[in-house]
Amino acid sequence: MSRIFSGIAPSGELHIGNYLGAVQNWVRLQASYECFYSIVDLHAITGRYDAATLGARTREMAVGLLASGIDPDRATLFVQSHVAEHSQLMWLLNAVTPLGELERMTQFKDKAQRFKSVPAGLLNYPVLMAADILLYRADLVPVGEDQVQHLELTREITRRWNAEFSPDREFFPEPKPLMTEAKRIMGLDGQAKMSKSLGNTIGILESPEDIWQKLRPAVTDPARVTRKDPGTPEICNLYHLHRYFSTPDTVIQVAENCRGAKWGCLDCKRALAESMAAHFAPIRERARELEAKPARVEDILAAGAARARSIARETLSQARELMGFLPAHGTAND
């Protein structure tokens, strides 16, 4: 069975961008692959972050993933920092990672502009991502458009490391991208990708009333200045969300009523709010059950980390041997 690795930052409650862009796909993949899913808290500290809430946000993310359908009996779910081998393999991979390749990463160039003094962790973010994947010798990595460049660097690092330290056999498989169906989910502002930092998201655990309140001011087709103006649903961000959450009949109705100016944008938004609230109702219920049993969540994460660690230790041990390190005897590294 092919192996998959994927990670998600501990931003707290999942929003619909996370859900459509990654998590929904993760749930499907766990039925057909050996899946390792990690809450990547080490990645979260490469920029400015709130240390006081990092643990709580990590736990919230775990609840959201489990409530969305990640099954600990079918997939390995764990917190990245609970497996120390991630950091250790990252350091080893630095030996073959070209500085110029790191500096040309689009995300690095964009995020570096926010700092007067750029943290080294921001530059090395893709090396840690490579370590995440290679530690489990994953065959496939589910990615959206914004992660393709990072995965290509992982593939380059893999080729360089194998050529340098394992030329007779491909110790690390070269991971292949598995593109997600929902590649880029735009925020409610219609201007940028859905992101908590931009305040343009809807959480999957929000109440029906909160969903409606967030959808009411959301940007729609700019041509629809008044209710009488016909629209073009294909350029309306909310119409695309209907296609994910509403029934096929509702999607057809929304398109027809938009083009014919039979509905105002608020009518479209109300239908979308009802569809989203109904879609997430069972997830909200499962989340409430998990929140009432925090020890259950902790146990799942601990079991996932133990499973991940058993594979990570073996991979790291073999990688260290191939790189020529003196084996450590009589220590935890044995």
C-alpha cells in the first residue's frame, strides 16, 4: 500500500478553506492509502506566533480533524513536535540543500517582507517540510497550488541526498504530488486565499447564525449592484462555494436565479448558509463529544506519535548510518 504524508498548521478551529482544500481529501485518502497526518506545530513557530495559545490551537485542530472524519484506526494522526526525529532529519538534509533554492521560494520571498530581520526558520521551512515527508518515506503528498514549489524542492533534496549518500539504491523515494480537487479556496472578501490572518474565513464549527452573519457582507458578482441586475455566477465566489456545499438542484437554481435576476445576492447567501449549516451539523456534534472528553483526544495523539516515532527512528537510524555517523551505544539513540 502506498504511503501518504500531509501536514496542517495548528491555527485552531478548522475553516472551510482547510476543509475543502485538504481535510476532506484526507478523509477520502485514508480508505486507500497508509496515511500519516501531522499537526505541524514546528512550522508554526517559523514566523510571529502566540506562544500562550499554541497548545490550545493544536488541540483545537486535532478536535476538528477527528470530527471531520480522520479515523485513528485507519490513519496515523500526531503532533509534529512530539516526534523529535523531524528536527533531527531536517538538520541532516541541510547538508544537501542549496541556499539559492531556499531563497527563491515564493512563499519565503513574500513572508520575508514582513520582517526587518528574517528568521532563519522561515528560510529553512521547506527543509523541515522535506524532513516531514522523507522521515516516513512517503510515496505521495497531497498538495494545493501553493505547496507545489516546496514539494519540487523536496524532490530535489531527495535526489541530491540519494546521489551523495545512497548512490547504489534509492533510500528515500522521490515523493510525487497528489493534487487536491479544491486547489484554491478564495476568502469571503473575494480578494485573497481564505486565511484566518485576513479575517475572511468561516469556521467549520461555527453556529448556523454565525455562518449567516459572516456570509451576509461577503463579496459577490460586482455587476450585481441592484437586485434587478443580472449576474454571472461563474465569477461569483459564493457560487463556487454552493458547488461544494449545496445539492445539485440548488446549484442549478442559484445559477438560473442569478442570471435572470430572480434572486438578490442575499437570497443566494441565505441558501448557502443553510446548506453549509446542514453540511457541518454532524461535524459540530462530533466535535462537542470530543471536547467533552479531552483525555480521548490526548490518547489518540499519543498513540499516533508512538506509531510515527517507531517508523521515524528506523528511518533516521539508517540515514545516519549512510551519512557515516558513529552509532550511539547505551543511549536512547540505540
